[in-house]
Amino acid sequence: MMISTFWYTLGQGFKNLTRNGWYTLASIATITASLFLFGIFYAVLANFQNIVQEAEKGVSVTVFFHKGTTEDEMLALKAELEMRPEVRQVDFESAAAAWEEFKSQYLGEYAEGYGGDNPLEDSSNLQIYMTDVSRQSSLVSYIESVNIVRVVNRSEIAASTLSAANRLIALVSFGIIALLIAVSVFLISNTVAVGISIRSEEITIMKYIGATDFIVRAPFVIEGIIIGLIGSLLPMGIVYLIYRAATDYFSSRFTMLKSFFSFLPTSAFFGNLMLITVIIGVGIGFFGSMITVRRHLRV
Amino acid sequence: MADEKNNEKNKAEEKAPRRKRRTKPRVTQDEIITIENVTKTYQTGSPALNGISLHIKRGEFVFIVGDSGSGKSTLIKLLLRELEPTSGNITVMGYNLGRIRHRQIPKFRRKLGIVFQDFRLLKDRNVYENVAFAQRVVQTPPGKIRNNVTAMLSLVGLAPKYKNKVTQLSGGEQQRVALARALVNKPDILLADEPTGNLDPGNSWEIMKLMEQINERGTTVIVVTHNREIVNSMRKRVVTMNQGVIVEDMEEGIYRDDD
């Protein structure tokens, strides 16, 4: 392709936008609306996921050992568990440390009555934090099969609720994204179809003169891409501003919320969101116009 | 000086045989359009063209006449490769139109200039843009476009109005813009479909004279027309069609009444 052809095609693509101005505006508006909703959902879901992940960090499995198990054996199991991918962190608490803590928390000066005895001498334990709570039960059944282990304490409900919440988030986001993309492709395709019908005479003339398929089609595809690009950048700006304003408002109004969770800062997710949205927007524009051009221009 | 003259001579001599070589392999000497036994049937009804054969030499000026429904439009569409023949062979400028690949069609059409009854100009652009447009779509370098377009507009006498919107022009002027557009890519054949159909007699003659000039410069010109007066006074080859067949083909012919 020659450079002048490139500029010609690009120029025509931009001119198409103004030639059927209202339709262009309408489709930019609808894509903006779709991607705006997408952006809002994404921000809400990112926060929700963050809450779930924070909650997951607190869910742990506690392992107690049979009488007579040595500390070396316990530490060997700790090292082994730390190798597993679903395990984020393992804390070892010796019987002595457990007793010290119990004394300081609940007994205070009365603890002296126990002298050198440790009533919690069987309470050495491993505290396991996971990266993925949905794999908790398989981990537990593995640990229970280890012969030095006496009992494994865990919270089944917390784990299953959290992993269900995670699945739901994934499902909901997927469904919404699919729906919005379908709607936007339909709209872009309509705009391009209108553009083609408006310019059908020009297209016929181009064909008679000997324009290649590429030269005829390219301006329409570029038109679609530009619509997609504008339709993705615009809502991102709006989402950014709204998110900032909303989180500021909620954090200052409902200070007690802070003890439960904090909003994600825009820097934590906005880069990803921007990238995804622009890819979706340009993708919608490209494929929407490509499909339409192929169907309407049998050149 | 002498050397320069010799060079020019040599160039001229080089050009002549090259042109011959190009036409030789496929068709008989200097035949630019060969239609052999072509039938075109649409999905419904009787054939629009029924086994016609027509041979046109390079540089000829040919009128194709006939009533509506005689098959003229179908013939034009076949020559443009807008349609494919149902049977028979069409060779235009060495391209076998029955076998030409889709990708080659644009290349083929660039060697054809076409003019329509309704001008088919781009109404939202000015005269210059309409002609330049033809050069853009065939990817002429931008530096050459201006020279070529200016030259063409001078040829059709519209250079002073190059900035006007085509909607501000008279019918005759619009057709001249269309002619300039058809010729700017230097086609081997000019195909005109009822070029004077929407024009008054004065403008019709202007257009016809331009076409004759273009023909004298070596372009093969084919004009489909209803204009009896013009056909009868120009004394060119006339091919008469009726109900899908060629009923008469005369050198220096006339447009005869059926009755």
C-alpha cells in the first residue's frame, strides 16, 4: 500500500464520520453507554473481589498433632506444606508460645499458680493460610492423612461461601460483558450499513473506475474503528471521574465503613480497565464494520 | 540536436512493436473486443442476449443502437464484467472475462473509461475532486494527480470551473466532468451508455465531438445511444440490436427505423 493511499483511506474514514453525523453520534453514544456500564461493573466487581480476597486471607486451617510428636517433625510438615501452590503462608506456634499467649491474655498474675507446668503442652499447631480457599477441602484431606496429625480445624462455611462468591463474580462479569459486546457490535454494524447505503453511488462509481476491494472497504473499517475508539475513551473518562467522586463521598460520609473494607484506589485497577475497554471498543468497531462491509459490498 | 531527434525516433520505433506484441498472443491482429457466440440469460424470462458475436478493432468508433429491451444494457454490463455470460466467450484487451479472477477485475476496469446517462458524479465534491477521485482510487502518486486532472479538465473545456460544485453545473458540463473522469486514467476503451440521453441537442453535439476527438487520439470508443440524429450524421460503424441479437452491423451506418 502506498503512503498516499494510507492517508486517503484515513481521511475518507474520518470524512465518513461527518457524512452521516447523526448515526455516528448515535453509535458512539451507545458504545459509550455500553462501555460505561461495563466500566462501572468492572469497578464494583474489582472492589467486591478485593473484599472477598481480603476475607480469604483471614480464613485459615489449624493443624494439631498427636502426643509425642517432636517439633522437628512439625517443622518438616510446615516446610512440606509451604511447597504447595495453594498455600500462601504457614505459621508455627509451639506449645510454649501458645501457653505464653494464653497466660498474658487471660490469666495475668494468676498464671503463677501453674508453676512450670504447661497445661497446653499438646497444643503446638500449624496455622495455614491459603491463596485459593476453593481448594481447602482437598488440602485438609491430605493433611488428615499425615500420621502425626491429630486433628484439623477449619471453617467449611467461610471457605465455601467465599469461593461461591468468587465464582458468581466471574460469571456475572462474563455475562454482562458478552451482552454489552453483542449490543455494541449490532449498533456499529447498523451505523456502517447506513453509511454504505448513503454512499452506495460512490461505491458503485469506485468499482467501475477500478478501485480494489481494499480501497473501497478500508474507509468503512476505519470509520468503525474510530467510532469504537471514541466510544471507549469517552466512558473511561466518565468512569474515572465518577469513581473518584463516589469513593471520596462514601469514605468521608461513612467513616465506620473503613473498619470493614477500603475502596480500591483508581491506580489499582484503572490501567487494566482502560486497556480492556479500548481493546473491546476497537475490536467492536473493527469486527462490526468488517462484517457489515463484507455483507453489503459485494465488490 | 541530431542525436535528440534520433533518440525520439528510436523511442517511437520501440513503442510501436511493443504495443503489437501485447495484443498478438490472444486475439487476431489489433482486435480489442472479441465477443463470440455469447448468450446471457437472467433467472427469469427469455435470454437478454442470444448468441451474439461482435468484433471491435483497436481505435474504432462504434455506435450500438436499439430499442429498450434489445440487450444493449446487458452487453455493456458484460463488457464491464459486472455480469458473466451464461455461455460463449468475451475477450476484452486480452482479458478473458469468463475466466478473469475476482482480484484482477479492478486492474481490468482501470483500462476502461465509462460514462453514464445520469453522469454519476459525486455531488458533495467539486469538479476537480470528481476527476481526481478516479486517480486516487487507482493509487496514482499525488504529484501526478494534479497535472493529469488539470490536463483533462482543459481538454473538456472545464479548467476555469474546477472549483465549482458539480451541482452548480449544467447537464452538458456535468457530462464533460464525467468524461474527464473516464479519461483521466488513460483507458484503452471508452464505454458510453446513453451519454446524451439527458442533454439538449447542443450539448449532445459537444459531447459527441469530444468523443470523436478522443477517438482520434487512439482510444477505442463505444457509444450506446438512442440519438438517431447524431448516429445518422456521424457516419460511424453502427451495430443495431433487437431482442437480444445483432440484426445489423454496418461501416458508416445509419440508425434505421424498424418499419
